[in-house]
Amino acid sequence: MNDTHESESLPHVVILGGGFAGLAVAQQLKRTDVRITLVDRRNFHLFQPLLYQVATGELSPANIASPLRAILERNKNVEVLLSEIERLDLENRRVCLSDAELSFDYLVVATGSTHHYFGNEHWRQFAPGLKTVEDATEIRAKILEAFEAAELEDDPNVINALLTFVIVGGGPTGCELAGALAEVAHRTLKHEFRKIDPAQAKVMLVEPSAAPLHFYPSPLPTKAAEALSGLGVDVVTGYHVTDVDDCSVTLKASHDASTRTIQTRTVIWAAGVKASPLGEQLCQQAELSPARGGRVPVQSDCSIEGNERVFVCGDLAKFDDPEKGDLPGLAPVASQMGRHAAKCIQADLKGKPRKPFRYFDKGSLAVIGRLHAVGSIGRFKLHGFVAWSIWLMIHLMYITRFRNRVLVLVQWGWAFFTRDRSARLITGPSRIHSQTSPSEQARSA
């Protein structure tokens, strides 16, 4: 009874979101005299940077996800709640959940981001993005079912459309997906079908800029384009999407009014992200103007203006670094912001001033298929096998639990030596017959 009473008298820190930022806050406060409640709609932490490998069958979801309770079981001051966040009440320091209400002394909002279709939400049903386990397994099924449907088809035009895969967005996710998908088609599935030749599949990467990974320093965007082309990816630059439906994607040139229509049954969206809906609530209550993509502007200590006990971290936050400018939505940024918010709470409890957040840029890497990656670490620009090796080590290091690191390492080793992607499972209801339009189905019949 005394322990319970003493615990309830401690400052209450509520963390919304069990991603990189949320977990960093909880871990940093592990030995601090506070009471922590972490709320998430899922019971697991997801290592999002490797979701594309689930989508292309190299890894299973369990390889890159860990139960939150298992991760935090030794953090005796942390309580984990599985619930939906319905409403924030900053004035009264309350969080209203679907089945409970929490009061807080400090609030850390780290609910991440979602897909951004730039006002064309109806494209979502035809062009899924990649943010969740469900997204990854849906995309995996969509890719594999396209090959299965092509095996059942006789019309060459329909087969061509089924075996044309379009990835929209030439950032890290788009490039990683394109390279992995090209390897699936041209290597993994090469001898597994009898009527079709999977190696004839077309993988197209659409990017409105002049090159994929255009924000990387020269010559890395050129090296990325060359590596993708070497894998058989058709890199389409200088075009943006104007329409997507169940059988085609329409592109418009960035430099003139010319258009291009691609017949395809599989479009994957990797063109942008926007803040989670909670960002809008925060901005309204704090009377802030949301930044681009609905992100919440934060001050130098990651708190929001007028609410120094409310922190926003990770993809949801708009932070302008004095030296590096607008910080990107990357896992290292989220983790460092989370740790800094926790340090600010610790400083408050000790009566010390808060320090401003400074992001330490450890570099950025994007893998492009087997044995090739590009990236920059400090002043060094890397590409090829060296960058790929560093990418492997860094991603293994950032995976949350040791068990998952071992599983991923074993899977990677198996896939490297055998080119086999053993997680090529089609789950959920079959959609093979919906891969063709009614008129095409009639012709095939």
C-alpha cells in the first residue's frame, strides 16, 4: 500500500506512441523518480526501416517487431496501455483514451506519421503505402498475387499489365522497395512458374526530381540511379503522378504538359508522409500554425510554445536545427529527440535549466539491392559494397531486441547465399481474380 501511494505521488509522464521516440523517453527515464504511462494502439514496437523487406518476402513481421511489454519489462516505473487516443486536453493536462482518462504532469506526443497523398485520398485503395505491418503484408500479397494471376492469364496485354510494378517516390523507401522487388522478379521467382517468365516483369520507379535520392550529395543520386538500372529497374525521373486507378497510373512531366499512362495492377506509394491526426489537435489547442504536412512546430527544447510540459518528438515534430535546418523524419532523429525530452524532464525535477536540442547526424544510408547501397557519413560519401556493409551493421544495431537481431541476421545470411525469400506468403482473402478488370476477365473467359 505504501509503495502504491508513493508511486502515485510521483510526477506522471504520459508517452503517446511506442515508436523510436516514445521508447527513447521511457528508457532514458528508467531510473528517474517518475511514474510513466506509455500508450499505443499496438502492443509492439515496429522497426519501420525494414518494412520493405517484409513487403518483398525476405523477413517475417515477427523479425522486425517486438512486444512493448517485453522491451520495457525491466523498467519498473513504466506502465503500458493498449488503447486509442481520442482527445487531448492541454489546459487541464488530461489525455482521453477510448476506455480511460489519464492526467499528466508531463506529456510526450510521438505518434509518428502516415501516408500523404497530397489531397488525393481516393488513391489509397489503389496505391497502398508502407508504414505498418498490415501495409507490408498487403503489399506482399499484392505483388505475389500479380504473378499468380499472370500465370492464369492468356492475354499478353493483361499479362504485361500484371507484371508491371510502379513505385511512386524515389526516396529511401522507394529505392529500397524497387531494388528488392527487381531481385524478387528477376532472381527469386525466375524458375518457379511454368507459363510466365517472372524475369520479364517491369519494375518502374517514378520520381518528379532529376534523380532518385536527389537530396543526397553528388554523385550519390547518380550512383543510385545506376545501381537501380543495373538491377533492371526503369527509373522514370521528371514525372509526377496525376491519377491512379485499378488498372493504370497517369504521369505528367514536370518540365512540360506531356502525359504518360502506364498499364499496371500494382502501384506502391512511397512519395510522402504527413503527421498523424493528433498533430491537428495539438496545434488547435496550443494555437499553433501547423507546418508542412501537418507537423507540430516545437521549440529548441522540443516542447511546444506556451506548454513547456508538453513535448512533441519524432516524425510529428517540426524542428528547425540552427545548423542542419528542418530535421528529417528518420529513426535516429526520433530517438535523439525522445532522449532529449526525457533529459529536459530530468533537468526540471533537479531544478536545473533545460538545454537546447542538438541533433548529432550519424549519416544516412539507403540500400539498393544486393551488395549495393549509397549514403553519406559526415564528409564521406559512400556507395557500393562498403556502404551496403555499413548499412547492414547499423540496422542490426538499431533493432530493439537481441533475439530479433539474431533472427534477422540468420534470415539475411540465408537470403544472401540462396537468394531465397522464405516469407513469400499470401495471407488474407485471395484477390487474384480482382487483378483484372471485368472486361479483361470476360476476354480471358
